[in-house]
Amino acid sequence: MSDILIVDDERDIRELISDILEDEGYATRLAANSDECMAAINTEPPALIVLDIWLKDSRMDGIDILKTVKRDNPGVPIVIISGHGNIEIAVAAIKQGAYDFIEKPFNIDQLMVVIGRAMETSRLRRENSELKRRDEGPTEMIGTSSAFKALKNNLDKVTKSNGRVMLTGPAGSGKEVAARYIHAHSNRSSAPFITVNCASIEPERMEEVLFGREGADRGVEPGLLEQAHGGVLYFDEVADMPLGTQSKILRVLVEQAFQRVGGTDKVRVDMRVISSTNKDLQVEIEAGAFRQELYHRLNVVPIQVPSLEDRREDIPVLAAHFIDGFNKMQGLPLREISDEAVALLQTMVWPGNVRQLKNVIERVLILGEDGGPISALELPQSEPQGQEDGKVVLSGSLATLPLREARELFEREYLLTQINRFGGNISRTASFVGMERSALHRKLKSLGVVTTNKSGSRIATLEEEPVKAG
């Protein structure tokens, strides 16, 4: 979007303006009527439009084109060319969003001043839009586990398409980061990424937020759909969208157009839709809380985002990434993590997933020491359960068991934890617990522990009837 579109029904005028602008280093395109003009804009929006207000033998006049461009491409400045008798109309065009007007016959120096200012406005708008997009949020995917690699492989497959994607997974697992990754590596990466927080927008305001509003007293207020034109619209927790809004969004997906609240004109929109949810949408459909037709429209490419439990191998690299990020963004200490702290992080329960891990790291960096590795004692609940003053306190159930059964129960739970910590990798588990690999295999078999595939990673589970240790 770096050229100037010149629209005038007089061939001599449009070619004269084109020659002048090209002599000054600008690229130009020419249109003789409204159809040629709209075709050129739909092919590639220009940086600026020089528009004659009267177009003979044309389906739309300059005012009609102005309204359409301001509706569909509000960031494109328009300079109106007006004959002497049309000054009042030109002034009215300024009120409707035109950047400026030039009266015929025009002075070349005046033309170049207006064009120069308008092009600078266009450049600043593009740079401002790009800066906003850079600050939107993280797009980097971090991990080395099998579950992570499977996720990233699926994301890479959909980046270059325009298909609608449904990301499912528990809260805090990184669904929005995955959506931003798709956008950042797509053909729409230079266009906006607009998030609709379906759970946080009040139901009675949802349609105004999405579709925008227009009226004589308030003018035009673009909504999120309009802001996403050319880019990506991300429905975060789409299951929380009100039923009435779901029907209208379904219509938008079918028609690629909508009406603002209070308006009558159709607003054309070109956008890719990515959705996410931590709920089972089939259950929501059966309960009458989600429209099945909308589900089928949004769920073209379903991708499961694994929980942190399914990718425990990634915890050390994620923690190190967060430490580095907090150091650069907030100036928090750049600390390493001790082996004991890593072990504890990998065995902790993470109901809040990656988001919870990030919060824990931030809290430790704020409250902890400035230097030295992070210790296990700095982590929440890092004091091993069942210890008081160095003495082991047995739980009631464990204390009632004979030694052999208690030992078997402890070994089973301990080895389950360690195998899952290392993503089902028997060699790494054997090395950590201090056993030969073959001995560990025999011990696992005797305890009834088996490894299975889940979410692209191997995890340890129990057989239905574990064999008693001999």
C-alpha cells in the first residue's frame, strides 16, 4: 500500500496528475470511473486516493466512493478534486472524512503540498498500526517436548491457509499465544490481530463492541470486526458468547458483511477467524448454550493445545524464558534455577498451566534474593509434605499399612511422578532415580506401571490390577 490512485473521468486530467506525481517519485494507478476505482481498491488498497467529485457516466459519484472507502478502508486518505462551482460539495466531503480538496484548475505547487501532507498522514497511520501490532502480545512458541512439537507442527500446517481454526485446551495452556503464532506466520501478519474477550464483555454490549455503532449524534464508531478487516479476529473463550450474538456472527461468516448498530449500510469485511475454548462445545450444544451451525463454521481445523501436565519436560525451558522476559521488561533479577527447584517444578500440580507457571516465576523473582540460583524452598509449597523438623510424618492411610505394602505404594507413586516428569523417557528417569534401565523396567512391571501416548507425549499410568511386588 504505497501508491496513489487517481480517479477522474477526464483522461487528460488524470494523466497530467499521474505524470506530475511520477516525476516526484510516486507510483500511481489510474481509474476513469467508479467501477475501475473500486476494482483497484479491492485488488490492493492504495496509500492515497485523488478523487474527482463528479464522474460522468459512472455508477457512483465521488461522494458515494468517499463513503464506501471510509467505511471499508478508513485508513486511506482521500483528496477531493473539485470544480469551481462545487466548493460547497467539497466542503461537505471534508466533513464526511475527506482529507482535503483541490480546486480546478489546480496549481501544481499547491497540489504537491496537499499530496505530500496526505502521504505523510498515510505513512504515520501505517507505522502507528504496525507499532500497535508489535505490542499486542507474545507470538514465540517455547518447548521441546513431544506434545509441544506435535502442537507446533499442527500450527505450522495452518499458518498459510485462510481456514478457520478452533483451539481447545485448559485455561492458561497458551491458546492465545498459539493464535498469535498462526497470525505472525501467515500472509496476514502485517494486518491487525483483534481479540474478542467473549467472557469479559457484558452480553448487552457485545453487539455494539463487535459491529460498532453509527448515528447522527455520535457519527461512526467502528467495532472489532471492522478493526480486524484484512487481518485476524480471535474469539477468546467463544463458548461464552451470547446466543443472540452467535446468530449474527454466523451470518457474518456466511455473508462476509454486517451492519453497524443503528446503521443501514452493509459493511464489507475480509478477515480470518480463530477461536478458542476450554469447554466441551458438544456439551454446550446439547445444553442449548451454543449454536451447532456456528460450531461447524468455526471448527474447520480443530487443534488441541496440551496442558502443562502433558508437557512437563518443557517446564525448565519455559521457566528460563520467563526469567529472561521479566529481566528485560521489568528489570527483575536474571537468576538461574537450581536442579532441586527444577525437579520440584516438574512434579508440582499446575491447574493454571503455563500462565500459573509464569506467575510463580514472577513472584519468586520479586520476593526472592537478587543473586544466586532459585532454590526449591523459594517455590510455593516447596516444603515437602509430611515433614516436621526433619522427621517424616506418615499420612493416616500409609501408617496403617504393613511395611511391604507401604513401600510398594510409595515406590509406585514416586516412579509415576518421575516418569511423567521426564515425559515417559525411561532412560532419563533411570538416570535420575539411580537405577539401571533394565532394573527400572522390571520394577515398573512389578508395580503395574505402564506408559501410554497422550497429546503427543508418553505418560505413565497404572494397570487396572497392578501385580504385587515379589
